[in-house]
Amino acid sequence: MNVFYGWKIVAASIIILAVGLGMFFSTNSLFVIPVSEAFDVSRGEFTFHRTIITLVGAASMAFYGKAVQRFGVRKILLTGSVMLGLITIGYSFAQNLWHFYVLAFVHGIFFHALGFMVIGILVSDWFTDKKGFATGMAFAGSGLGGAIMIPIVSQVMQITDWRFAFRFMGVLGIAILVPVIYFMVKEKPEMLGLKPYILPEKDEEAKAAKAPLASLSFKEARRTSRFWLLLAAFLSISSFAAATNTHTAPFLTDLGYPVATVSAMVSLFMIALTGGKILLGWIYDRFGVMAGHGVIIVCCFIFPVAALFSHIPALPWVYALTMGMASCGVSVPVSILIIRNFGQKDFPVIFSFFTMIATLGAAVSVPTMGIVHDNTGSYDLAWFAFLGFAVVILVCLVGSELLYRRKHND
């Protein structure tokens, strides 16, 4: 029995995101303390290089939306894999903090070449049905890579040092990514004489209910209230997802948990990020948009409360699990909801704009969370702020879906 090639695209996407985000980016929290101590700088000063990455990455998104249409996904993925591997190796040779800032600028230019936007476009072209599940499977790679690589990189760092850990990741990343992209990635099913994956339709009414209202241009989409509500929700999710990704290990270390326990908790977060994306994609496909939104919203309220009481030994595990599930909201629903609300007409451009704006939240939240710690001695104010974000996410996600349904029934 032949396997539809789209599932091989999903497998390749898992590997690409496992390295591109899971290893190159999600391991960053392991370097906060050793690099800050090596250069005798505050955590806020060191994590500012993450702000540079996200700001430059946000600015570059306007380019990626058009570049995908002009050059194709495969060329962008290959370029990004080589450049991000070399940049990661470059961090190991930094002698001053400003060296990190310079490399972070270049990192930002290529960051989204191996990100959710490019992979989301690739998977979307291969699937009409099961789009949520396929997207969740593909996006799960980022969490899978983090879950696997965080304990490995932590061990490498303990045996050697943080410089060797950067070199290890850079070389390994290039060695994995280049052959996977070159041999496995095919831009569109038409290249192999295939069509996008479609299930036999059993319920025409259900099919109509899932269909986009219309295929809108970027300019037309911006005129809708749904556009801005979804954008505000993803901006809020991106803000806490990036900040907690960077500061979770230092936060748990400050509470007195041993290194092995902290690594296990961070790995649980990555496992939740992995399984959560698959689960969330399945929920959106099987039970509908409101059910998927409900999972995200509940987790957005739970993880800050668990963080505030993480001195109780059981609650850091609750924090890690729900924070991982909540962070899935910045990846899986984006492509699903953009296509649902605005169609395929300007999907790459709309997706790139959403990603660009959402990353601005990350650019601000990562150093701000570090500054909160540096000035108050704890992260408590950040957790209260994230509870406020949960309210915004609730209002925006539910409000956008109610507007969609009202428009759909007109």
C-alpha cells in the first residue's frame, strides 16, 4: 500500500522544526546562567540578544511572505539550515556580549527560514482534509526537538562547557537538515503528479461549515474585525510563549530545584509542546474551533497560577505541562484560522504578517521578564501579567469565532 507523499512531507517537517526551533532556539534557556556569568552581565542584558533575533525576524517577515511565492519553500529551507548552523557555531567564539548581539542580528534574518510560517505553507499545500492534524504533527517537531535536545545539550555542557555545546548543535544541525530538505521536501503535490489530500466527503453540510467564508486579499482581510482579534490573540500567546521558553530554567533554578530536576521539567514542557500540537490539531479537526480554543484558554489561565505556587513541589510539573499546551496556540491554530477566515488567496502574505506582529510580543516580553527579575528578585509580576494576557486571549479567540459564525450564517 502506497503512503500518500504528503505524510512524508509531514515527517520531513517534524525533523526540520525539531532542529530549526527545537534545538537551535529552545535550548537557549540552558545558556542564560553560564553565559551571563562568563561575561559578568545580567540576565536581562544577555537575553536582549533574543530581542534582537525576534525584532530582526519580525522585520524580515515582510520579505518571507513574498520570497516563498518567488523562490519556493525548498530553497528557503536549505539556505536557512546552513546559515543557522553556522550562526550557532559562531556563538561559541563570542568573547564579548556585543558579539552575541551582532550574531543575533544575522540570526534574526534567517530565523523564520526554518520556522512555522514556511512549514505551515508547505503542509497547507499538501492537505485539504486533515489539515489540522497534519499541521499539528508537523509543528510538533519543535517540541520534540526541544524534549530530546535539552537534556542532551545540558549533559554536553556539564561535561565540556557552553562554547562546545554551541559548536555541537551547529554541526549536528547542518548534518541533519541539508540531506532531509534536499531529498525529501517537494514543494507541491503537482510536482509528483498528485493532488492535495482529500477524504471521501460523507457530510456535505459539515464540509460547508468548515469552508472559508471567502478567499480574501491581504488588504480585504485587514478590513475585518476577525483579522485584528486573531492578531491580538496570537500576539498575546507569542509574548508569554517566548518569555517562558527563555526564563523557565532560571526561574526553576532560583526556586532551588536541582539541575537534573529542572532539565526534566523543561523537557516535560517540550513534550507537552510536542504532543499538545498533535492533540490540538486533532481537536480542531474532530470537535471544531471552539473546542480547540477552549483547550488553549484553560491552559493559559492555569500555568501562571501554577508558577506563582511553584515552591510546592508538584506544581512546577503542572506549570510545565499547561505552559507547553498553552504555547501550542501560537503555532497550530494560526494556519488553520487564517485559511478558515480568509482563504488561500493571500495566505503566505497574511501568515507572514501575523508572524511578524506576533514576534514583536516575543521581542518585548523576553527582556522584560529578565528586567522584572533583575529589579524585583523574582518573576511574580510576570505571572500576574500573563494572567491578564489569558483574559485577552479568551475575549479575542471567542469573539473572532462568534463573528465568523455570524458572518457564515448571513
